[in-house]
Amino acid sequence: MTVEIRVPVLGESVVSATVTRWLKQPGDTVMRDEPIAELETDKISIDVPAPCGGILKTVSVAAGVDVQVGAVLGHMEGQDGLSLSPRSQQAQNSTEKGSKAQFAPEAQPDSSTDAEISQKGKAPLPAAEKMMKAHGVAPALLEAGSGKDGRVTKADVISHLDKKPGQMPPAAPQALSPPRADTASRPVDTEVPPARQSMAGREERVPMSRLRQTIARRLKDAQNTAAILTTFNEIDMSVARGLRDTYRGAFEKTHSIRLGYMSFFARAVIKALEAFPVLNAEIDGDQIVYRHDVNLGIAVGSERGLVVPVIRRANELSFAELEQKIKVYGQSARDGNLKLHELEAGTFTITNGGVFGSLLSTPILNTPQSGILGMHVIQDRPVAVDGQVVIRPMMNVALSYDHRIVDGRDAVSFLVRVKELVEDPHRLLLDI
């Protein structure tokens, strides 16, 4: 029985994607729902599951090609009651932990098969695979990757190259065009000018992913559409740091999650938005839409680029619930497992450049939102307190806002309110 493999529904308003890679090849035996291909939309990567158990017969669309929802990607030969070969079963076990063995104990694969399975079980992510090819790194040289299900990430490849610099071969030079017949006998001193010599090894050209193209387009659209202005302030993190140090052990024991600074800022932003709702609003034509719920976006840097998972109705969550959501969404973003609906309907965004060491920045709006808060690195520095110079852990914060609907007074007051709440987090507990 031949079964078509089609592009699944990708989410509301998403009608196309790009085939990034095939995880299985024609002739491979696969189980029902086992990932056989990867697609990339403007926001997320999606695995295409096998529609049935059987053998992959044909691949109709090559990697790098754009496809529409419902398009045929290939065909499978379905097999009822399929008994998997040892190779296929072990490959499945590498991606499905805890699955039961499907082959007889005495049917053991040979050593060469073991090598193939090992490499297949840690199939590199697209960016990692590109870097491995560029530097001649064989999959067998890498240990199990740090990505989901042991997949090799770009960071794993970089770490490998850093440890073994001697194994990194120089890029192969591109072959120069053969000399024309009328110039082949010219003297040696008439060589090609340096400006026209091959640039192989000095640059690399790769196509922009759909996500990177979307990021570029949205950021430029934000600059072209909104009247973006940024206001700055600084926050003394002494009390928040002391509170966190005092209760972090009890908090983790009670809620099974570490207490971070992001939840302090998330709660402070939520309270400040109650006082200044225009920062939680957006422009729709000639109207201003005020949102009653705070759908808080937390920007996360991933291997594929910056994504902003949204915590729906964050205003109804506790400290612990916020920390749980931040952790889960952050890990999903880094693993590339976010669902499309988890990236939609945000009303305000927080971005933390401090995790990368940023001291100060001007974040760009995540349109159509009217505000975005930028956090930065905590740095001990001298400040004046009650006429004395003391050393305090300070953080610069920045609020970029859409000046079309947000006045400077509201923007500055909003950021001052966030400052007050973080500097004295007891206010968050007492709701004052």
C-alpha cells in the first residue's frame, strides 16, 4: 500500500515552509509518527512524522525547496505489523527513550551497523551539519550532542574545533578557470590581478533561513512603521539579590525550579502595565486597542536566531509559575521545539542582553506592540547613596516605545515604576 507524505498543517495563517533536511532516505524502514523530514517556517522548525509504518519509497522534494501546506513530499510503502530490523529499531531507540525492543534478542547487529546507528542517532542540526562539512568534521569524531535526543548542535562543533585545532583543514581553494588559448603562452608576469583572484577560504556565502529573513523583515518594518524612542534608567539590584540569595534554596525545594531575576522583572512589568496600560496597547488603523491581559513575550536567543515565546495571561501567574514558564519556553526555543501558537499574541516583550554581557542597548519594538524592556548585565559600580559613595550591583534598563501612542511622560513613568518595584520587591508581595 503506497501512502503519500504530505506537508502538515503548520498553524494559523502559515501556508508554506522550506524543507531543511530529510532525516530518512529512500529504502529506510521507519515507524509510524517517526520524524522523517524537517521543515522550517518563518518562526519555527517542524518535524514531519511518517504517516504509517513501512519503507520510505521516494522523496519528491529536495532540501532547500519551498512547499505549500498539503503538498506531497514523498511516498511510503506501508506495512502492517511491521517487524523492524535491528538497525531501524536502534535508530528509533536513539530518538524515543524508553521504547520497547522490537526484535529478537539473538538478532544482534554487527559492529559496522553499530557505527552507522551511532552516527544516525546523533544526526546534527542543519547549522551544525553545515559547519561540519565546511571544516571536514566527520560525525564519528563527535560525542553525543547536547541538543534534544543527543543531536549535535553548532556549539558542539565549535567546541570540537576549539579542542582539536590541528584537525581543522584549510578550506579547499576554488579551481581557477583554465587560460584562454590566446593567452596561454603569455609570460608569467601577466598573472591575474589580486583583486580578481579567488576569494576561497576568505569568505563563505550561505542562504538566509526563512526565520532569519523574517527577523530581518520584521525589524526593518518596525523601524519604518513605528516612531521608536528609547528611555533609560538604572536599577540597584541589592535588595533583589539579597532576597534571591536568602530564599533561593527554599524556593527551589518548594517549587522544583530555580529563582531567577527574570521573574522579578516580569512581575514588575505586569504591575507597571496596570498603571500605564498604553504600553500594553497597539495601533489598529485609526484605533488604539487596549489589552486587558498581559501576554508577556520573553526574547530567547537560539541557534536559529532570536525567537519570542509568549506567556499567555502572565498577569494571572505567580512567581513560581512565571519561572516555570520562562524555563520551559527557553529550553524549547533552544531545542527548536516551540509551537507556532506559543509565539503569537504577545502584548509586551522583555529582552535580556545581560546574559551575553551587554551593558546598554536600544531594543527594537516587536511590532505591533508598543513597548519592549531591555535588561542588561548586573555590574558592581560606585553610586551615591545618602551623600556617601558606595559600591552597589547596578543594572541599566532601557524601554523602547512607540511614540505615536505612548507619550514620553508615560514611558518614563512606566520605567521608573519598574525600577521602584525591582529595587523594593516587597512591594510586589504587598501589591503596593
